[in-house]
Amino acid sequence: MTFVTEPVSVLTDEQLDTIHETAMRICEEIGLDVLHDGMRERLAAAGLTVDAERVRFDRGFVMEQVAKAPRTFDLRARNPERTVTVGGGTPLWLNVGGPPFASDVDGGRRSGTLDDHDRFIKLTQAAAPLNCVQTGAVEAQELDVAVRHMDMEYSTIRWSDLPYTTYGTSGPKARDGIAMAAIVHGGRDAIETSPALMGIVNSNSPLVWDFRMTDALVAWAEANQAIAVTPFLLSGATAPVSVSGGLAQQAAEALTGVAMAQLVRPGTPCVYGSFYTATDMRTGAPAFGTPESVLGLLAGGQISRRYGLPFRGGGGLASSNTVDAQAAAETTLMLTATMLAGADVVLHAAGWLEGGLTASFEKFALDVELLEQFGRQARGIGFTDEELAFDALKEVGPGGLYLASPHTMEHFKQWLYMSPLFTTPDFATWESMGSTDTRQRATERWKALLDSYEDPGIDDAVDEELRAYVEHRKQDPPEPED
Amino acid sequence: MTFVTEPVSVLTDEQLDTIHETAMRICEEIGLDVLHDGMRERLAAAGLTVDAERVRFDRGFVMEQVAKAPRTFDLRARNPERTVTVGGGTPLWLNVGGPPFASDVDGGRRSGTLDDHDRFIKLTQAAAPLNCVQTGAVEAQELDVAVRHMDMEYSTIRWSDLPYTTYGTSGPKARDGIAMAAIVHGGRDAIETSPALMGIVNSNSPLVWDFRMTDALVAWAEANQAIAVTPFLLSGATAPVSVSGGLAQQAAEALTGVAMAQLVRPGTPCVYGSFYTATDMRTGAPAFGTPESVLGLLAGGQISRRYGLPFRGGGGLASSNTVDAQAAAETTLMLTATMLAGADVVLHAAGWLEGGLTASFEKFALDVELLEQFGRQARGIGFTDEELAFDALKEVGPGGLYLASPHTMEHFKQWLYMSPLFTTPDFATWESMGSTDTRQRATERWKALLDSYEDPGIDDAVDEELRAYVEHRKQDPPEPED
């Protein structure tokens, strides 16, 4: 699925230069704290000035390293037909990831479980507009935090055959994900040739690379796995309250992250990430869909293109606590901006509710509906003679009706999109059916989607080896804080 | 309010040519039925082939006439500061028009009244993103259909000082509107110099100009008032089920309408109108926001630019029966497409629900919220030194927090949009406040907006003359069917 139009430009060339210049001044004059001894040693050895934990990133170094990252790369799926070239014109669309809570109309909002995780993975596999899985769709909170990353990683690998992002929120967890991907693809050499997972690295904004994330970045770069380097900017909280200031900070954080990955292993596939959101200063919570969030996202895409890197940004992000008009408006605003920004990687495209605290099954159905419609938009307008319909116009003639005309009967099922979720019963019929709103109908939709899920299967030997790896590692788990 | 980006192109130049060529073939080879004797006589006198009611519109004639319409024109408001140059970069944003029903959370859905009409006019006057009023916001159903157009016209003129569209759905009603505008602006000569109202002409699609609409078009053109010529296309019902076929039909209908207005009075301000919607073949109802509706709208804007005419299209259109996620998604999709299409005139921008059968007060509040956000987007990103925030970044430094920083405190109220309707309480707080959804909060919003309304006043003599005109005409009403 691509977009109905080319990416838009909201910055002039001069403004792009200004963002770049400010980002470089941040790197050089302010510097970033790198809380990882090994990485600081590498950076010092590369000639950068290191003062305690503060590293001044020389712009020549940064841009030289960034230039080593590929403009496009393949992200392998275990089903080779599902492999996607990131940055190649087909965006990656992924489910929500990270929420501690799950919710649906029947069961309400509760702590997430592995069963919820399995169901979100199956829904993602079943949803036509989604072509990539995000591990950690919802936290399997009933399991030990030190080891549950492997249960969720297994859930992703077992129940889908799509490319995926790995859970790794630390070096040891990242290494578990790499080991499991190596099992799936026939060994570490195989995945080093072509990446089999994508890791998400968030800087600890503002301007800090903490130990755990840097350690994960090192692990992925050593294995040549893809890395989406994503500053986590809440305007007015973890970033300045102005959009241009936030964009400069974002560039400084993203580019230094990419540079560190390249320093570990030149050519590591990297994505320029944007998670740019305004803060609602009344509550301190992120406010998705607001004008500043939209502008930050649009500009982020434009900046990533300047640097020649694939762009991760946007998603079906919403602040609302329920699947109501606010949730739909916020989501539609963000997904539209995601398209207009020309995003290559779209995490949280389906299921995100309550500012990311809840993975909602009904929201998943709503988002998939919107993605389906955007995909239809992107197909554009057909211009065959049959579509131009001159003969039909002539046959029906002035004052005629197309409702039952042969042309309409022959083509409407193919040419007219009729939403399974958005319906148009007349008011009296709608009332007689119980005046259901979209949230209630969405319950039927996600259940139908889950019913349509087909298990892609998995090679028995691979499955056994994966399970054995997880069992073995559970005997000797990483420290919870790792 | 303008848009965050330039209008997009969804058609190639070759496809534009194909639409044009097909439209011209429709005009010449199929022709249109013109059910107005006087107009057919004018067209025959201009050299067109007339066969009973069927008129073959020669392409040379059509394009020669269309070229006489101005690219931009002023639409006068009785408050000269509110006059807008149509096609000049500032779109007209108007309230909903036409619904027989009104609804709000307190009173439910019921037949519209003049009191409802007054309140929608006041809300439009009070809503910052709206800069033009549509008469007939809701039908004042308690009044005699033969004369209530004047009560609604008076409601528009009395309670707002914005430019407006007139009610006229027939020649006599159009002439009443012209007479009332002449009273407001000091005589017919004054309004003939610069139009004081805009009429909406819908062709009776497919390819019919009926008597009433043509008669209204003649009345407005004779008075040099603005005319939005808007084919009413429901794909698969009043138009072919294919988008490109519908676009060709739309061009044929719109251009012949513009040509007829120019034939009556060269230079009459005309707008190229699009009301292009897919039909939900399950119900026969219009389905707003669908991919075909969006594509038809986007292409319509592009086609109007080819012809050098201002574009009327889009709006806050939704099919949903209630202010839920479907309504918000449909509306956001349509409003986004409205912007991307580069619309100059946006009818039904606020308050449209249930496929246009209901004028909803809560929907009005939702739509105004969205328009406010689009307006903020369009302001773009600021690049003052204070906004680039290098000094603030340096002061806060790596690992700092912006929440209480001087830079944030000084600027957040100006730079961060905080929605009065879309809120972000944490889940527990939200539950304790009754788990209200957007629809309920929207009730507070429209009531607050109505409370903020300020009566612009009206000159006593003008008011008296308007009332006298209406009273006089009620003694001798036009026939209901006129």
C-alpha cells in the first residue's frame, strides 16, 4: 500500500538548512550524554571529544557515518514472499506495540496477557493492509518481566510469517531476539547477510543515549540488523515547546544514533525515526493529532529525505480513552499526516488507544478500516473506456438512473468500496437495530477478522529449536534491569 | 484559513485531457435536457441544436462562454471587513445547509424549526473558522414551505454580518433573495456592481437542467450574483459507478451551467461545483468519506483549475447517524480531501450528519474543532531564534526536563494547541468523571460557542424594510411548486 499523493513539503530549503545547522550545533556545542562505556570508548577512538559522559559529536564525523547507511534495504520475512524493501516505496505497516493494557468491549480494560498478544499477532497476520508485525503488541503482564520478551518474540514468529520488529529493550533482550531470528533463518550468517528483524532504539530525550538502548543498538548493529532510531519527543516535556526546536533536537538525536550504529558496523540498515508529539500541558499527557504533532511529523519526513534515510513516523495514534469521535479524528489526522509525510515504516498503525497505554481490539478494527480506505485511495482513478463510461452515459441518457443499469450492475462490486464497518442504514432502521455506534460494530469486525486468520504453520524443527532456546534461557534469565 | 499544503494532483495531464474530451463529447453527442423554455430559446438563438428539450452544446460555445467567467470575485458581506475574494486564496467555510431535521443530545432528533435555524446562524457567526453563512442551515419546517425561504433568509441576514449563500431553490425564491440583498446593500445597482450573495444551482443529474434550478440561475445571472454550479453526483445512482465517468459527467453539467449563466450575463461570477459521492449499494444512500468520494473530490479540484474557475467541493460530510467514530472518520477524511483539493468554497463544513438529513449541534462543535486544527496546521512552523530554541536546548541540556523550563512556561500557551473538545485525562480520572465520550462533551462546546455569540446588530431602517418586504410577499406568496 502506497499513498494517494507524493510526500508534501512544509519546509523551504532554507528552513531545512536551518534545522540541519541547528542540529549540528547541538551535536557539537551542547553534545549528548552517552551512558555506555564501550560506546564512549569507540567514539573517543574515532576522535570525538569525550568529557565524562558528555560526547561532542563533530559534524564531519556524524555526516560521514550517516552516509554509510543504505538508502533502502530488505527486511526478510520467514515467508520470502512477505519480505519488504524498506525505503523502496512500499511502507511497512505494523500493529500497536508497548501498551501494558488490553481492552475490548466484552472484557473491558485489563492488564495484557500472552493470549492477548497472540491474538493481536494473528489479527495483524490476517489484516490485509498490515504487512509487518510489531512484537510487544501488548505486554504479557502475567509473565516474569525478565523473560517474557522471549514469549512475545515467539508469539510473533510462530503466529505470523511477516517481517517483524523485535522486542529488545536492552542488550541482552536484543541478543535473545537475534538468536531466535538466527534459528528461524538458518543461522547468524544468514541473517547478517540480510536483516531478519528491526529493532527500535529510543533516545532518552533530551540528548541522552542511555545504557540499555545503546547496548541494544550495539547488539543489532553487530548483527547487521535493521535499526529504527527514534527520538521520543514530547514537545514541552522532553523537547522544546516549539516545533522547529524539537525538529533540530530530533535530528541531533537520530543522526548520532545512526552514526553510532555505523561506527559499530558500517552499512547497518538504519531508519530515521520520528515520534513527535505535542504535550497537553493541562495533564502532561501526549496529545496526538494536534496541529503541532501533524506539522512535526510532516517536517520529519522531509528532513529524513534530506539525509537519504528511510523514515519511520506517525501511525494510528490517539489520546482518547475510548473508541469515540475523538479517537477517530485523532487517528485519521495522524494517519493522513503519516501518508503526506511519506513514511516508510509505520509502527502503531492499528490498535493504539489511550496515548499508547491500551491495545484496543475495537480500535484495531477501526484502524484497519481506515488503512483499507487509504489503500483504495492510493489505487487512484481508472481510465479504461469502460470506466470513462461514455457508452453507459449515452445509454442511460439525460434523466436516467444508474442504480440498476447494466454498467452499474456489472462493476459496482469491484469499483465501489463498501465499508464493512461504516454503514448507512436509514435512521429508522438504525434505531430499530439498537442505535449501535461504531465501537460496538467494531467488536464484530475484529472477531470476524480473527476468525479469518489462517495459521501460516512453522517448520517443526525450527519450532522445537525456538522453544528449546526460550526454555534454556529461562533457566538463566538476564537481570530484570538489563 | 488556508491549507497546510498546496493542492495535490491525482490526474496526469493526459487524464485531464481525457476527462475534458469525454465531457465535450457528452455535451455534443449526448446533449443535456434543458427544461426551461426561455433558456432553450437563448441557446437556440446562440446557434445550438435544440431538439425538443434536448440541447447539443457545441464545445466551442461552451468554452467560449466559460472563458467569460472571472477567475476570482468578491462576495460582499454587510460588514465590509468580512467580504471575501472567492478564488483568491481564502476559502469560504460555511455551515451545513438543507437538512429537514435538527438534533442535539438534549432534545434528540426532530423536525427543524426557525429557532434551530437562528441558532445555527449564530453559531456560524461565532465560530472563528467559519467565514460565510449558508441560508437553510436547517429547514424551518413549522413554517409554510411557500414562504419560509424568506424567514430563513432574514435569519441569515439579521443574525450574522458574514457573506452568505441564498436559499433560492426556484426562480421566485431566488428573486426574493436578490430583493432582500438589495435592501441590505442600498439597492439593486449596488449589488449588481459586486455580488452580495451566492446561489447554489444543482443540475438534476444525469444531464438535466430542470425548470426551477435553471430559472434560479437566470435570476442570479441577471442580477450578476455569484453562482456555484454543482452537479449532484451519486456514483451508481445519478452518475456512472466509475470515478472517471462521473468526473466527465460532472464537467459536462458544470460547464454547461456556467455557460448558460454567461449567456444570460457575461462575466457573472461562477464557481465550478463538485458534490461527488459514492453510493452505498446496500442501502442506496450516499456514502461519504469513501475512497471514491475522496478521489472524486481531489480530481474535481484539479479539473476546476484547468478551467480557471474557483472550486466548490467537499465539506464536513458524514453518513453516520450519530456523532461517533464513523462520523469523525468520514468527516476528517472529507475535510482533509477538501483541503488537498484546494477548495475555494466549502459548504456544509460544520454540522452535517446522517448524510445531510440532520443538522447536528454536536457535530457542529466537532467540525469546528477540526477546522480550528486545520487552520493551525496551515500556519506552519515558526523559525524565529526563540522557536529554534538553541539557547533553551543548551540551558536544559541532556537529561533535563522542559515541562517547567522558562522557555516552555513563556511560550506554551501560544505555541501549543490545546483542544477544548479533545481531552487527555488519565483513565482513572476519566472514569471518575463519568467516562464521557466526545459526543457528550460536544454538547458543552456548542452551548459555550452559542453563549459567546455577539449580535452584530443591523441598521433599524434596513431591518424594517426587510421585515416589510417579507410581510408583503407573504400576502402574495409564490406557488409552492415554484
